[in-house]
Amino acid sequence: MPQATVSNATRPAEIVVVENVMKRFGAFTALNDVTLKVDRGEKIVLCGPSGSGKSTLIRCINHIEKHDAGRIIVDGVELTNRIADINSVRCEVGMVFQSFNLFPHLTVAENCMLAPIKVRGISQSEARDRALDLLRKVRIQDQADKYPAQLSGGQQQRVAIARALCMQPKIMLFDEPTSALDPEMVKEVLETMVELAKEGMTMVCVTHEMGFAREVADRVVFMDRGNIIEEAEPETFFRDPRTERAKAFLNQIIH
Amino acid sequence: MFGVLFEQAADGQRYIDWLLSGLGWTLALAFFGWWIAFGIGIVVGVGRTVQNRFFALPARLYVEIFRNIPVLVQMFLWYFVFPEVVPSAIGDAIKQIPPPWASFFPALLCLGLYTASRIAEQVRAGIEALPKGQLEAANALGLSGYLTYRHVIVPQALRLIVPSLTSEVMGIYKNTSVALTIGLMELTAQARQISEATFQTFTAFGAATIVYLCLALIAYQAMALIDRAVRIPGSAPATLPADQDLSGEVQQGALPGAMEAAK
């Protein structure tokens, strides 16, 4: 993959720079002049009421959603309309969806092997070794040859995490990874994410799991109506939110 | 009743041999026509779903043209008109093709291209029925558009449309009978020839009817087998409610009700 616009040898501390980004869906403004920087190794939890733009924001980071204005730079590559740039960025950005989005016609192992083989160009056996390694890490290696529909929701989400990790991304995006899960399965997925965070992975998570935010987040970013209206360390944010909007939000989700 | 079929015809063969030779042409036409149709149908069907107008527009045009002209007219166009509109050197070469092939190739082209337009629409419907998350997940992994279609979208869409492709299989082999109008001695043409030679109209067309019906049954069964073979483990049969578990393995959901009753 050509590192298109990386020219200087200096590696900036930020892996993701979002500058003045706007995104509209018809008349609805999903993101209104959002600026966010993510440092390497940083863990950010994005929260806010529904429709506040948090999912849209992380979906813009790997260009699943196209921003209308502003700049997004991921690992030194600016996201424009150049397909080569977009694909090279996507290789470095892993994403986990609310609805898992595993490929149902491929086995668990094949789900994990597809992109490394076809995009990274590694060999079949190397891809399989890597897949089994990461499946072991998410504690699901004995299901490697099953199909997604044969697994529970929690297992499927852990496969989805392993699938994203198989590309050896520099940053992981989580879009409400536990929202579609039965309560008893939330824990197993969160444990996997905590482990990943402790290994130093850069993470941006959209989640309402405040326990998770407390445990791993370096920063909580609170969004409302397409704007970032509060950013703080988790302890500060939960104990003493500055804005009324955040207070009201926290009151609602804690009960 | 069918005794007359085993009598000797004027050319020394038995009438049943005429019928079998007709069956051979019918099967050859349907079989090779199907693969042409399937190949082009997938490409055009994919073309119908891409953003790029450079692909989408020709695909749309293809479907509109080939689906909306009657098969009989298309047959005549390929047989009578096509050799006249191409450069005369090519046209003359086409006219030099010896008899059975001179009818067979235009018929093959006609049925293949016509059926392709119908398959293309099925493929498009299958692709559009997939959850959007599949495309997003493939994009997020860095798969290119081609790789996404090749490994994620098309394999799932094709599984989804196996039941409705059954009627396209039926369609192409039934439409082979239209080839008699351009002189191909396929099953219906042979039946007519037997009827003219023996004056046993009922027997001749009765035999052809039975052969066509048997082919239909075989096609249904084959497609049901394919449906079962490619079904994704763990997924519920698309056309059966989950609680009607037919011993886990037998999945007859792909068969229309009439066929179920016939078994």
C-alpha cells in the first residue's frame, strides 16, 4: 500500500485528527463543526444521547460515512475521495459494529482470514495462524470452524473483534459493540475490550457502558446534537459534569 | 399407445430415436444456454447495483432490451437479421455454417442472452436484499469494490436466489422449443415431425409432453439439492418457519407447494 501523503519522517503524536468536520443527512445536521484529536495509545469513550452524532463521527473516521466539510487525517493520510487513500486508511483502522456484521457464509476462521489474505496479501497458512491466535485471545478458538449463525451474540461480537484485529490495525473503532447483546453477554465482550485496551491499543468506543469508560478511558467525549460539548477524564466527567446536558444524560443512563 | 414410437421410420431409424435426438438438442441448448445466461446474468446483475454509471447504465440498458423483446422475435433477429447487419464478410461466413449448427448457435445466443437479462434482475434483487452492514463491514476491512462483490456480496446473493433461479432453469429449457421456428430439430420439432409422418398426433405430442414434464421434475429436484448443499450452516431455511424442523437435514422449503404435494 502506498503511503500516499506521508512525506515527512516525523510521526505526529496524533493518529487521528478530525478538524471542523460537518456531516449532513438531508436537512439533518449529524456533525456540526466537530474537532477531535486522538493520540497514539489513547482510549476515548464517546457518549451522548441518540442522534447526537457519535456513531456518525466514528464512521467518518474510516470513511464509511463521507464527511461534507472539514478534514480527517488518519495516521498521516488525509481522507479525500481517493480510493487508494481510503483503502489504505481502512487497513489501519479496525471497526466493530453494533450488529456484528460477520460474513454469514464464511466460517469464523475464514471471516478472520479474508481481508488479511486478499488485502494484506499474506499466505493462507499465515492468515490461519494469525486468525487462530487472535481467536484464542478472545477465547473462542474452539469455534474457529463453525459458522457465525451457530454462535451466540457475545461470541459473534468477539469474532468480529478478532476479525478486525487480524488486519493488525493501529486503531480500533467500536460502534456500540454491546448494545445488541443480551445482558449476560455484555460482560464477555467488555472483558475482551478491556484486555485490548490494557495491551495499549488505541481505541475510540461509542458506548454507554460507564463501568468500561471508568476502567479504561483516558478521556470521555460527550456529544449532543452534532457537537462535542464536553471532554474530560472519566472520573471528572462522571463525578462533576460541567454542562447541564451531560448531567441530565448521566442521570438517565445510570438508572 | 406409444407403440408407434418403436416402429421404423422412412429413414431406417425408429421414431423414438427421432424423439431422443430432439431431446439431445433440447438439453444441449438448455445446458449451454444456462451457463451463458448465468455468467452474463451475474455480471449484469452486479452492474445494476454499483454506483458507477459507467457500469450501471449499460447494465440497465441490457436488461431493458433483452427482457422486453419476445423470445420469438429475438430468435428471428439472431437468425435472419444479425447476419445481414454485420459486415458482409462475417455475415457470409455465418451463412456458410452447416445446417444443425446454423440454427443451434443463433438459438443458443438468443436463449442465453434473454435468460441472462432475467437472471440479472434476480441477482440484483438478491444483492439488494442483503443487510447494508455486510457492505460496510467489507469496506471497513479495506476490501476493494471488486473483492467485496467477489467474496462477500455475490456469494450471499446467489444463495438467496437459488429458489427463484429454479424458475429460470425451467424457463430456459421450455423456451428451447422456440428454436424450432428457426429450423432446429429439437424435441418439439421432432414431435411435430413424428406426428406428420405417422398421423398419430396425440402419441407424438403426448410423448413430448411427458419428456418435458420429467425434465421439469429433474430440474426442481436438482435445484432443491443445490439449495440444500449451499445453505449456510446454522441459518434457518429461508422459506420455512423455524419450528417446522424437518429432521434438520431435509429442506423442502425451496419447492413450491404443488411440488410438495406431488411427492
